[in-house]
Amino acid sequence: MIPWVKIDTARVPGTDGDLRLMRRGAEFSIMLGTNELMNSRLSGSEAALATLAAKKIEKVAKPHVLIGGLGMGFTVRAALGVLGIKAQVVVAELVPAVVAWARGPMAEIFGDSLIDPRVSVLETDVTEVIRSRARTFDAILLDVDNGPEGLTRKANDALYDSAGLKAAHAALHPGGVLAVWSSGPNPPFAKRLRSAGFDVNEVAIRATGRGGGARHVIWIATRE
């Protein structure tokens, strides 16, 4: 058995917690404490976050998409694959080291995605981007925690509470989509989405994107 090796650590801004980038052979893992936030072998549901949202806005000629959380790039790569050449994709990543990992030890996983002319990466809190850009985006894709509650940092709760969901609603064009990834179901969150003015569809997706692996949840919430 090949052992895991710690490649780097990074403090999550505004917290006492550290992210750890781990490697075992060709496999990578991003850890927070005992929680594995992402693994390079399990990309199916993160990719589905982009493809399911893109399906809802396929008639938009020049889609403008915000992705919260860079992670291992599965969502941004999937978005680039389905959105077309006129898309604009903004990625907001709170932890600068995660961007450095994407361009360094995990560069092979990311391929050319971060130098694609459609992509811009902001090293900032996605909450601030959402609050500052009314009626800007056709889709907002959130994968910054393991579900709709602040795991990487408590302040992320502001993304998922009633005020945060109303801010996301305001940041979308009419017909726009808020897509949120989760490791499991959360009925109170679905209720808050509806209360914020979204039409909600909850989709169960295998972690591998195929028949095996854990079931993850993606909420596709449409601003009607």
C-alpha cells in the first residue's frame, strides 16, 4: 500500500483550521481535519454540478457563470466543456494556496482550464462576489463546503441562510440557476431555497458519476 504524503498545508482565512493537500501515488486528497473535502478519484458529482446547471441555461447565448470554490477543478472543467465558446466563467476561491496547488502539484489534473480565455480566477470570498453583483449571472455553482452549512469556516453559513439565498436570487438574471453541491440531503435547506423564491429540483448523483460510490445531492434552484 502506497502511503499518503502531505504536500502542503494552508490556513483557511478567518479560522484556525488548515487545509491539507495529500498525495498517494497519482491520487490527491484535500482534507480539513478528519474530513476529506475532495478526492481526485471522485469527480462525478462535482462535474454534474456544472452539467446540470448548464442544461437549464442552454438557450443563453453568452452565459455568465460564477463558481464558488476551485477545489480540484472538476466543476470548472465540466463547465468549460458544455457552456460554449462565448461563456464567461468566474471562479471565486477563498484560499490562495488552493489556486497555487492548481497551478503546481495538481497542474496535470487541471490541464489547460485555468488558462482558458473564458476563465477568470478571483482569490476572494464568493459571498462578497454574490452580494456585489445584482442581476449579473446566469448560473451560480457552489461547492465550498460538504453541504449547505459552514464546514470550512463558520462564516460560510451566510451563503446558505435566508439572507444569503436572497442575495444569490438577486445576483441571478431571471431564469438563472443556483446549483449547490452536498454530500447528503438537507430538507430544511430545500425549504429555505423555496422561501427565497426559487423553483427547486433535488438530484441524487453518485460520487463517481457512474453506478458506484456514495450518493451526493445537488440542488438545482431556478429563479423564475
